[in-house]
Amino acid sequence: MRPARTYVFPLVAALVVILALAAGALLSGAGQRAARQVVLPPEQPGRTSISPGVAVSSTGWPASAEPLIRVDAQAVQKLLTTLERPAQYRAEYRIERFWEGGSQVMFTTQYVRGGLCKTELADENGKVFRSILTDGEVFCQWEGESALYFPGVSGEQSSDDLGSLPTYEDVLALPAESITNAQYETLDGHPCLLVETEDELYASQYRVTLDTCMLYGARLTESAAPAYVCELVLFDPAAPGDEAFWLPDGVRFVDWLADRQN
């Protein structure tokens, strides 16, 4: 009869193999759980051309990139306060207003840099019919290619108001009960936040891109019929050139502001 100790090494070796396999499975599972906890929005370097898109999943977020932050109608206002627009950019929006029997298309382009904003309003053929330059306190406005401009005080009007653009900041001023839905979704590869509101006149939708913190689009409906649709068609994060901030008579807007203060 062979000594019993000859079986010790095989038993120990088998036990080591089993423990190693179990540890590997636990580490693999932990790695998978950790991978699901970090979700970064896709980088958008350089100039980005954007066209309208649709959600890629029924949940409003791709299954492979489930977000950490859960958003709903009660929490969305707090989330919007954390967003901040870029300090410089050029953005172009397509706007269509509807009425019974017809509609009208126009384009609004904003140039932002150094606290200044120039807004150009153009018809459906791209011809600019109105321009507005503002520093947030005063503005100058002129029509078409005219060299005459008219100054004014912005007051409570933002550059978006002057350019007939809705803003997602408007949602912050709404009573919480008017927000009917809020969720994440992905449009054209951009992580977006959808906010839906309703009042006695309109049902509204706002979409905000979380990678640029810009309004992606807005839609107002009245009695289930479209009344106003706004879509971001171009976003360029590069700083606009100096020529964007000149008055039509050839004077730089910053010089005009300095002379006005003296």
C-alpha cells in the first residue's frame, strides 16, 4: 500500500486551480460592472455639421452607454442650471413658423465671442434682412445692407430674444408642474436632453446637446398642430473673426461702446 501523502500535491494543485478560476470570474464581473459606471459623451473636435435625427433606442439612450445620472421632470431644472454655453461659437438655426394653410422658413445665425453676440436673420434663400449686435446691455440693429443702424437698450431681452430664438433657459422660469417629461436621447451621435412642457397655449419640446450645451432644437405645437420648429443645422466652436463684430458704417462695435461710455 502506497503512503497517503502521495495524494497531497494533486489535491493542493487542484484546489489552487479552482480558486484561480473563481477569482478570475469575480474580477471579470467586477470589471464589467465598473465599465458600466463611466459614460463619456463622444468628442466633437473642430467644426460640426448637424442635421435632424431620431432617437436610437426606445429608452432614449443607447444600451451600451447607459448614463449614471437619471433625469426626470422633477430634476431637470436643477440639471439645466449646471449647463453653460461655450464662450465662443457660430451657430445657425433653421426656423419654420406655421399658420393655417401655410408656413414660413427663416435662418438665424449667431456669432459669439468675448461677451459680444451678433445675430443675423435671413430669409429662406439665405439673404440677410436684419442684423443685431449686442453686449447684453445695449444693441445696434440694422436692416439688410443699410449703413444706418438704430441703438437700443436690451433690458430684459437676451440676444436670443432679439434673434427670435427659444432657449432652454426658458425652462428654468417655468413652474415645475408645467414640465411633463424629461429624458436622455441620442441624436446624430450627440447625447441630448429632451424636456417637454405644456401650458394653456402650447405643448413644447426642447432638446439640448450635452456635449456642447447648445440648443439642438425646439418645437411648439398648438392643438396638436405644429406652430414653431427650430433646428440647429450648423455649430462651429471656432472663434468668429473680427469682421463679425463691425457696425455697417465700418466702426467696430467695441469702439462704439467705448465712445458711448465717454
